Amino acid sequence: MIAILSYYFFKLFNWVNLKKPNHQSLHVFVILSYCILMSGLVQACKSSLEIPKIETAVFLGNKANTYSKNPHVSYNMTQKGNKYRIAYKFADHNEQIQTFNTQLNINSVQKAINDFGLPKQLFRPQYVTAGFQSTDNEIKGLTAWEYSAKNKVRPNINKLVKAYRDFAKPIAAFTAKTLGTNATKREIVDFVLKFCQDIPFGVPPSYNQNLHIGGLLTPPHLLVNGYGDCDSKVVLFTSILSFFDEINTVLLYMPNHLGVAIKLPVIENDEFIKIGDEEFVIAEPTGPIRLPLGKKGKEHGPIKEIVSISIGKELQRKTSVEHSEHFIHTGSITFWTDIKDEGEIEVFLNNTQIGKLDISFDQKPECRNINALVVDKEIGYYQLEAKSKKGSIWSGTITVKSNTCKLVRIGH
């Protein structure tokens, strides 16, 4: 390409000389021709070079691909010496503007960020049993991760809170100083909730350089980047609350969302869950929508697992979620089947597919069993139909009542 452009440039230059134009015209022509030549060279280079893109979560102040911020919020991070300086302006639970300032040691932050993640080589293809066993042992050795199901891992939030909570200590101190000694538990939770909601929302990448981070930013990573999504903010939220005595928090694992509930006295219009005799009020720190304490977000779905945040204790798993949800004007339906020869069964309410049943039960399960199909619907009447590849299996009308969990068997 360069040789061709050079040849034509030379031919054109000679042609101009033969025509003998004035010197000014010649200069203009030469300059224009030179510009055309350089443009061609640049385009040739662009088309022949592939610049590799390294996906990294260490943006240090740059925005994520998906990013949104409330108009009253400002979030600035600067570097001076060996410190990251953060200045964050947000609105508290009383709609009063607050400014939080802190400094973080750069070396400590970078080490903490790089300590979290799964090496890429763990995701290499496995072809033999010994290979699977090797990978399994490697994952068990990485204590910030846990198995959520067979061949699936997820961040261990309990251990992340324990490992990174010191980065949240300045926020807890700021909360206590701002609210004073007479603040109630609800006021503390509400203040911290608004602190997290107002942090700009952004979706992190899957990798931090060569480490798989699962789209989660740990508290130091979130603070220097100035954004986070639902699970990143949940870790920060629970880390801050871990410094306050007698504030008990549980994680709510849903199919496409991670939520939180706090053990608090329920007040009017609160949405909450009940575990045994204890009531836990829903909190949604994701933002940027400033949902009130006790109000679930649109991402809130059927709860598959509940885990208590307990600093210093091992995480305790549950195979089924024994709780009842209390939402205003809503009820819960748990669909299950004992059919073993139909394959996947599609479930429809009012002609809209709401999910599939792919596990057959030998006996009637508990309400909201993790292997059943659980949906929350507004109270009322719904037309139900269940279909398999062989055709319609069951149809009829079901009733959803407020604050109740209804078990519905799909069978012949």
C-alpha cells in the first residue's frame, strides 16, 4: 500500500512540474498530496495492526460501560503521594447533603484488589478425571470462593466481609459521628443504605487483568473506582454494618440478584421476610434509585437461599429456604411436579411463561423449595397452564392470597 501511494505521488508531482504552475499553487498541491499520502499510511497501519484489549477492573476513576449517577452526587478520587484521596457527596436518609472524605494507602489498596480473583488457568478445558480433581482442589484452596452448586463457584460473601471490612471502617466511623450516640438501629441502617445507593451504579467486568472476579468489586476496589453493582454494594453495605453491635444481616440469593435483609422491628408499609419467629426488613443498596428501607427493588425475585452474615464464623449453607415473605398485596406460589417421564415442563400464567420444572419430587416439598419453581405475584386470580413436549398437562385457575405461600402440584 505504501509503495503504491508513493508511486502515484511521484507521478503527480512530475505532472505538476510539466504544467509549470506558479510556486504558490505548487506548494499547495504538494502539501495536499503529502496529507493524502500520510492519511493513507495511517489507514494502512490501522488495518494491519490488531491492538489487543486487556479487560481490567482497575479503572481508578474511569466509568464502567454501564454507568448511572444521581444528579446531586459527586464522587472524586485523586492520587497524592502514596494515598488515594476520595471525596464523596451524597444525600442521607433525611435528604441532607453529606460529604465523606477519606484517604487510602495505594499499596494496601492494590494488594487487596489483587488478592481477590480466580486465576484464568482454573477455567482451562478438562478432559480427564484427574484434571477435574486437580481443579477442585485448587478452588478449595481459594478461601474467598465457594461452591454454589456442582461445577459452579461464587464469591464467599462472609469471608469477603471479614477480609475487607477494615476498608469500610472509616465509613462506619463517619456514620457514627454524623448520627450521634442516640441513633436507633433503623437510623444507622437507613443512613448506610443511602450512602451505598448514591454511589454511582456501574457493572464491573468479569476479569481484573488475569484474575476472574465474577463482576464483583471488593470494598477497596469499589471505593477507588467510584461505582459498583448489586453484589459489590452488598459487600460494602454489610461490611459497614458489621462494625455496629446487634445489627444482624442476612444475604438473600435470588436467580439474578443478591439482596439483603436486616433484623429490625417492622413498621407500617415495610416489606420483610420472616425466618422462624424473627423478622428481617428488606434493604436494597444497589441504587441509583433511592428505595426506602423496607422496600424491595424490581430485581427482587424468588429467594433460593438465605445466608447469615457472621464475622469469624464459617458460612452455613441451606438446601431449602425456610421462610415466609411479607410483601404488600402479594403472595407466593411454589410449583412442583412428581411426573418423571415428560422432560421439561413449561409453566404459564395468563398465557405468559414464568419458568420451567425440570426436577421431579418423590414427595410433596416445602414451600419455596430451592428445586421448585417459585414466583411472587400480586393477589388475584390467574389462569394456569402447564405444557411438555407431548402437549398440555394441566390447566385451571389458581388464586394468590396476600402474604401466603401456595403449593401447586403439576401432575396428570
